[in-house]
Amino acid sequence: MSKVVRKAVVPAAGLGTRFLPATKATPKEMLPVVDKPAIQYVVEEAVAAGLEDVLFITGRSKRPLEDHFDRNFELEEALERKGDSERLGLVTEPTELARIHYVRQGDPLGLGHAVLVAENHVGNEPFAVLLGDDLIDPRDPILPKMMQVREQHGGSVICLMEVPLESISLYGCAAVEPTSENDVVQVTDLVEKPEVSQAPSSLAVIGRYLLDPAVFEVLRNTAPGRGGEIQLTDALRVLASMPESEGGGVRGVVFSGRRYDTGDRLSYLQANIMLASEREDLGPDLRVWLQKFVATLT
């Protein structure tokens, strides 16, 4: 079995209830961050790391997501007739990013179940899982480092980030031991959304995983956990205790770069403002306006 990761799995079957009514008829993954759907940033991140085979795990009402990564011949022809090559490039870019596939999850039984649905496509290979709610700034890529750790040690690799301890109950939380590398830890246990008093650390699991295919057999034997769902965290706990010769072992890469949580309304708004303010075409005017607007609040 190759240690090289070639495929990415992007779960996208969630209902987006925190963004209702905007997500009543529009997938939450298609909500724009500045002027591009959030999900496109995730695919671009995967492609930049060399993962050009992307499988979306979808559900009902996700057709707009599929349409975004498909050709729109009428629009392309209209823009070509106008000679609008700039916008034509923006329209065709998503269709040329990667080899994109889709499979429906069916019953929404949790992240672990969504990963299990990918088994037929992934096969006996290590693979990446990227959650669309977490946008990693392209200037601070984390997947290359995770892939390096995976190629060196095998097993599975997760992305961890220090968060305020009072916020740890919003995340999966890792118990860890140090390694010879400052930003790499050995994961000894994981707890899904623990109470603050029971959290083993302030290291939260964020939405980037490199998984050994051994995870599929573990998930098949994982009972529903918190919320009645099959939790990927529970499967990772088992992998952390398994011998590396059997695909076990879990390491964490501690991320300290820029990350935007588009699954939370406030963080989503902050992501739009931060990314737009750094754009050459929007930033100068936006920053001037922001400074004037903030001055009216004091």
C-alpha cells in the first residue's frame, strides 16, 4: 500500500441549519466568501497540495454544488461573445480544478458514516478528508506538512490547533505526547466535545485529516456515539491504540496559521471581512471604510 495520498474526500451533506433561512434552498457550502463559494476554497487547497481526485459526499438539495463544478455552456458562450475573458476565466476555473466525483450519503448518520461512504471510491489507499467549514488561508498551507508526516510514519495524521480552554467543548479534543518535532505530537486519546473540566488539553481537532484505509474497518465496527451519530473521533481513538503495522497510530500536526470558521455566523462574517480587506482590488477601499465605520462605534 502506497504511503502517498492522492485522493481527497469532502463531506458536504450537512443541512446548514445555523444559516437558515439562507440555506433553505442553497447548500451552506455554496455561501460566498467574498465572491467565491466557500467550497471552492477547499478544493483549491486540496489541489495545491497535489490532491487532484476529489470526492464530495453529498445529500439532498446539493445540486447547486454539483452545478458549480460543471460546465455552463450558455454562460460561457455569452461571456465569450462579449469578449469578457476575465469573467469567462472565473466561470471555467472551477470546472478545471480537479477530477471531481459525487456520492450521496443517504441517511445523515454523522461524519464517520460520511467517511465510510467513501470506501468504494478510495479503496486501499490513504486519503485526505477536508471539512468545508474550515478554510485554511492559502498562505499558511497545512496539508503538505501533514502529508510529510504521513509519508514518514504511516498511520493517520490530524490537524490540531490551540484554542481557548473555555471553547474546547465546541471541538474534538486530543490527548497528546510530544515528539522530537515541535509541531508534531503523538495522539494518545480523543474526546468529542468534552466539558471544560474533562478536556485532556486545549488542542482542538480542526477539519483536516489524513486517514489510513484501516479506518474503514474500524468505522464499520463503531457504534453510534454522541448525538446518535457515528463519530470519526471514536474511530480515531481506536486507530490511536492499534499497532502501526495494522494501519494504526495517530499523529497530530499543530497548526498556528490563519484559519476561518465558515460554519459559525460571526466567524463567517469575519472571514469575509478579513479576506476582502487583504485583496488588492477590494482591500484599499474596504479598509478606509472600515476605519470610518469603526470610529462611529466608539
